[in-house]
Amino acid sequence: DTTMFFFTLRPNIRLSYRTKSMHDISASYSFSSSKPSTNSLSTFRDYEEESYSVGNRNLENAYTHRVGLRWSKFFKMAGYVSASFNSSWSNNSISSVMDMVYDDYLDRYISFSMPYNLGSSSSQSLMLMGNLRLGAFANLNIYTTLSHDMYAMDYIDGNHYEQENTSLRGNVSLWSRFSEQFQVFIGTYASTPTKSIFSKSDYYYNLNFGTTANFFDKRLTLSLRVEDPFNWNKSENSNFAPYLHTYSTRKYDSRFISFSITLKFGKLELENHQAPAEGGGGGEM
């Protein structure tokens, strides 16, 4: 029966300015202190067959400074474009580390997972977003982020470790109306390898698409959606803690097809009146 006290503080300030020509500029700063969770502090071991996870009573509050700058430009008929820069610096940020130890209960070496306070970490990211609308016939959305991360910690083996990582991720989605009766959409996401302290994950990418068709003055709607048609869903992860080096890969069949039929009865005057305004927004994506 233990009582522990943590004090947290989260002040923030944001300034924004918008011009008549629809330029939007903003700047922000925030400071946050976050306490460890109850599970992260618990000393009870949660065993699996060849491993266990346990908390850490020595955890302290994590402190983070964040600075953000953003610019966006809106176009009355064509959409918008936006660019933002975000930077954060953290001390004592909490991260779980997997390593190897001799366990008296199982009488052999097994792996274990425990949260630790990192010495410091920082992250800088540049994000670009855009939306292009071609009337009620097409809607293109683009989102991409370039990030640089750094981690440093003094580990329990008495050594100092550092890790840097630069990654790129983004997605593109397109919604298009070929006619009043037929619409299609397609979306894709990709991410380059990422690294954190003592761990690394490989490339990731996927693809989704679908179609929608309307018949009999929109009283009958048929929709088809296909997720990951090429079965790309795969994850690869590496762990390189001082006493434990592991590599794991997982690939599973994630192809998914859904089909729907919608029948509408009664008067559709209100829906038909609102349809042109809704169509320009890109609905499906």
C-alpha cells in the first residue's frame, strides 16, 4: 500500500492572425509535465510464457516544451494549402525498454519490459497539407510529414546511449465523380523506417479504393470498398537493447472487401437539393 504524489502543469499560449486575402498565420508555445501511469509504477510482474512486464517505482515526471508555427492559404473555390513546423524538447520522457534478465521464479534468462525515464529527447517535424477541389467532380487531399527525432539516456548498465532518426510519411487520397451516378475514390499511405531508443521498425505502406453508383434518381445506391488489395500489410521490428537483440516480422492477410446496397423510399426533394453542396466536399475521403 503505497502513496505517491506528482504535480503536473500545462500552460500554453497561441497567437493567430488572418488576412483579408485568407492567409492564416499562427504561433504557439506550450509546456507540459506528465506523471507516470499507475501500471508504469506497479512492481507486480505480468508474466507471459517467456517474458514479463513490470513497472518502475523510480519514474519521475516528464517535462516537454513545444513550439509550433503554421501558415495556411484558403482559396474560395479550389481548396487550401498549409505548412507547419513543430519542435519539442523533453526531459525524463517515459519510454518502455525490452531487455534480458535472469528470473528467479522461472530459473532461467527471459526477456522483460520496463519503463524508464529517458535522459532527453527532441523532435522536429515539417508538415505539408493540401486540398484541391475541382468543383463537384474531384477532391484531392495530400498530407506529408518529414520528422527528425533524437533520444539519449543513461541506462542501468552504466553506459550512455543516443539514437537519431529521420523519417518521412504521408498519404494521398482522391475522390472523383465521373457522373451523377458514378463515383470512385482511392487512398494510399506510406512510411519510411523509424527508430527510437533500442528499437527500429521497417517500411509500411497500404492502399484502399472503392466505387459508388446511384440508380433510379438515387433511390438505389451500390457501394464497393476494397482495403489492401495487394496484401501489403506487414510489420518488421528490431530490438537492440544491450542484453537482448531480437527481430520480429508479422505478415497477415488484411485484404477486405465490403459491399453495400441502399434503398431509399419516400420523397427525396430535400436530399436532392443539398446534394450539390455536399458533393464539393469530397464526401468519401
